[in-house]
Amino acid sequence: MKGTAVPASMAAIVVDDVSKWYRGWPLLRRRRTAARSGTVALEGVSFTVHEGETVGLLGPNGAGKTTLLKIIATLLHVSAGRVLIHGCDVRDDPLRARRLIGLVTSDERSFYWRLTGRQNLAFFAALYRLPARSLTERVAELLDVTGLTGAADRSFHTYSSGMKQRLAIARGFLADPRIVLYDEPTRSLDPLNAATIRDWIAASRTRSPHTTHLIATNQLHEAEALCSRAVIINRGSVIACGTFDEIRERWRGRDYVVHRVTYRGPIVDGRWEGAPRSGLIEIHEERRDAHTRTLRVSAIDGSDALSLMLAAVLNGGGTVLRCETEQVPFDEVFCGLVDRAAAASVTNREAECSLSR
Amino acid sequence: MMLAWAFFRRDAIIAYSYRVSFVAQLLGNLLVLGLFYYVGRAIGSAPLPAFAPYGGSFVAFLLIGIALTDCVGVSLVSFAAQIREAQTTGTLEATVMSPVRLPLILIYSSLWNYFMCGVRFVLYLVIGSRLYGIDMSRGNFGSALLIFLLTVLCFMGVGILWAGIVMLVKRGESVMTAGASLVLLVSGVLFPVDLLPHWLRTIGDLVPLTHALEGMRLALLKGASAADLADTLMALGSFAIVLLTLGIGSFEGAVSIAKHTGSLTQY
């Protein structure tokens, strides 16, 4: 992805070799490389989001997702590299970039608690220079779409968390932006409200198919449900980028699936004849009660592992009660990628330490 | 204009929502008048030589000093206070995200404070002149308004500069208090600057408030016209241009530093 030449007209967001580090005050700077010292928040991040795409920005806590989002939103300066928003460099022309961007944060403090929902939206709409008549209509429309019309004239501080988050989404869409950035839009919401927010985001993609969405989240199921692609960041670097299937395949080198088999009968543990060459990757017990067991079987897609496993159950006198097959949960792929990247980072640091001695 | 109105309306609604504080603040300002009423009675109504250039009345001298200094205080404090409040309440990020330059956001955010400052200024003069029997019938209110506006512009620049410093250092109330005390000492707020030693008068000449107070007193108490106050108006105009340019430039520099260090929304 680094240095990829993408026509500006095709790309909504171009992140080109972006790095961000925080240096201490010169007197306190520790001696490291001449290029950077202090904390490295992002290093050599590059990816492109095309117009109309919904891309997930994933990573564990502290990976650099929010930092990257703030750079795109012109709230932070890059230390190196550049970000283009529909061809506009966010550093050179931040005002023009901001006209194209809406930001949805999960920080409920970002509203005026003494104003009503309607007054809050009207104020922020005025910042985007919406004409008076269309401002009122736009505010009313967004309140209606987010289901807040009934509470529009109540003070913000009376809103529940879900209502506050819906108002945050409404604010993000006030100026009908070409790009919407989401910073963990369902953080700290209960499952019902989180589902409502996800449904709204999904519906907004249908309403405005040319709007580009970049969603920073560590809710992997949410990312899979909403996004067509993912960029996974860990410790400031991109460790994977592509569709979810591509990332799965790259992680393991081939397709593999997870079977869940619930059965009643003698224990089957994978040590059956032919198991080593069957395509079985791993097997472990997921649940057990007085009469039944559920095994989670990871195997190469299309291999004999499932057939042999079921045969082992039946030949042992057991009864198969349920069998479900699914792709590898993205949580597992994500954790594997992060662990692998962390291990590589430790190895690199050890190598650096040994070289420096 | 719509944008300015949006900020004004926002702050008016918020101020009014804290009704007790709103009323108490107004009452407090009016009680200050009562305080100086009795100070004036203690001093007596006979003209004092030190205040002869201004008609001889200590209370009239003091009233105008207090009224104008209140506006200076608003300028010095409110910009930094707006930044700090936006940082602590979490609204700064959402506001900075908009396609409006931050210095403009800062200026518009001060409109309500300046409006209330103007209201207090008028109240001080109207009520105070009635209470103390000060004759302002000869006052040149056009000149007074010009001086008021130029004073606001001068200290707006200082306030914006200070807001940039507060954005980086986060807290600076003690420094501003020290600065305000120096201004009170050398500008002639409570007593004529002629009473000061020469070196303090020199420092006072570098403070816009010194010129503003002189001009305002002459305009309201002696009816001085804009032509009579040409030197004062030129001095204030020059201060305003330099301080606003310096203030806005420094503030934008501070914002850039904050965006580099990631401290824009920290407090």
C-alpha cells in the first residue's frame, strides 16, 4: 500500500506513510535515533479508502486508531507523511478538508449539557455555515431519522447514553459530509442501543451510497457487520489490510473453518486413526454437561477432518446432536495477528538490544 | 453574522440556565456601586486638586475607572477561560472540527461576555451618575463609544494571546492576576497617574488602559471630542493593530504546537 499511486478522484481518503511521534521537551529528550524520540504513536501507516466504502479501523487499545482518526480530522498534525481527503491535503488546507468530514465520537462531553438536543445541533450546524432555513430543516430531519424528535427540546444532560450517541451521529451528518469518521461509536452502550446505532450506520450507507465511512472500533463483530474491508493497526503500524476473508486467508495461509459438534456419548479427543493427515488443526472442548459435550474443531476448509470426527463419534457409539460450521471468528484472526505482531516486535527489540551491546 | 449570533445565543442560553449565578453576578456588580458610594461620602464632595483635570470629583474618576477596567478584565480573562472551559467540558474538539478558524471561534465565543460587559458599563455610568450626582450632560458619548471599542480591541489581542498560552500551559490564573495588578497600579484606575514616580508612569504609557482611561474621562466628564482626543485615539488604534496581530498570530502558533504535541484537548 505504501507509495501506491491512486488517482485523487477515486480515493476519498489516502493515508500515505503517516507517522506520528511525540517528543519530550528538548531538555528532557532521551538519546535515541536522530529522527525520533519519545513516544511513537504511528509509524509508516498507509492505506486508501475509496469513495462510498465502509472501512473498519481495528486494533487493540492504544494501537493508534484514535490518533490516526484525529490526524485525518485535522485535530493533530502528522510528524511525517500526508493525508489526502478527496485530493485535499489536510495539513495544507484544513478548512477545506473539514468541510468534507463529519466526526462521530463517543465522548458525550462534546456537547453543551445545558442546551437542548435541538439547540446543540443548531449550534453545530451554524458552524458549518448552513443557511438559516435549511439549518432548521436539516436539524429536524436528523432528529427524526435518529429517533430523537420527542426529546429534541429536552436538555442534553437528561439524555440516556444511547440518546447521546444518536445525537453524536446526527451531528456527524449535519453538513451532509462526504466522509464520516467514527471513533468507537458504540463504546459503553448496552447491546440494544449498540444494535440501534449499527442499524443506523448501515441504513445511512443505503441512503447516501457515495458517503465514505471509516469506523475505528475494537468491536470486531461490529466491524465485520458494517465494513467491507478492515485495516488492522497494532502499536502504531498496519499489520493487516484487506477484506475480512483476505485477512483470514493471509493469517493462516489457507482457508480454514470452525465446526461446532455437540454430541452424546464416549469422549472423542481427535486422537483417531488418520487424524494427523485429515486437515485437523486443533480441537478443544467448549462445553460439557452431564449428558452432552460440545467440541470446537478447527480444520482446513474442504478437508476430511469433520467427516472423520463425526465417524469417530458414531463408531464409538455416540449420537451427534448438532453440527454447525462457520468461518474462523475474526476475533481469533485478530488476536493471532496482534500476538504475532507483538512477538515480532519483541524479537526486533531484542535484536536491537543485542546489536547495541 | 449568523455564526456570531449562534455563539451569542449559545452563551446566552447557558448563562440564563444558571439563573442564580446570573442574578447574583449582576447584583454583585451593583453592590460595587454602593461600596464606592460610601467611599465617596467618606472623602467628601469638595473638588480635589489631584482630580482637577477631570472636574475634581474623586467618585466620578473612580466610577469611570472601575467601569472601563471591568471590560479590560473581560478581555484578559474570558478568552483563556473559554479555551479552558471548552477543554474541560470536552466541546473544544467538536468545535475545532468545524470549518471555522479557531481565532474566530474564540472571538465569537466572547461576544456574550462583551455584551454583558457593555450592559454593566452603561449601568455603572447611568446608576452611578444618578447615585453620586455626577454631571455627564456635557459628555461626548460618541468619543466615549470610540474609546470603548478601541479599548476592547486592544485587550482582545492580549486576551487572545493569553488564551494561546493557557492552551499550552493549561493553568495561568496566578500569572494573569499578577499582570492585572500591575495594570491597576500604573494605568490610573484608582488614582491619577501623575501621582506615580516617573519610571512607573513610563511603564504606564506602554499600557493601553492608561490612554483609554484618560480619554474616557475627558470624553464623559469634559465633553472632549474625537478631534480633542486624536492622540489618544491614535495611540489606542496603534495598540489595537499591534496587539490583535500579535495575539491572533501567537494563538495560531499555540494551536499548531498543541496539534503537534496532541495537547489540544487536554486540561
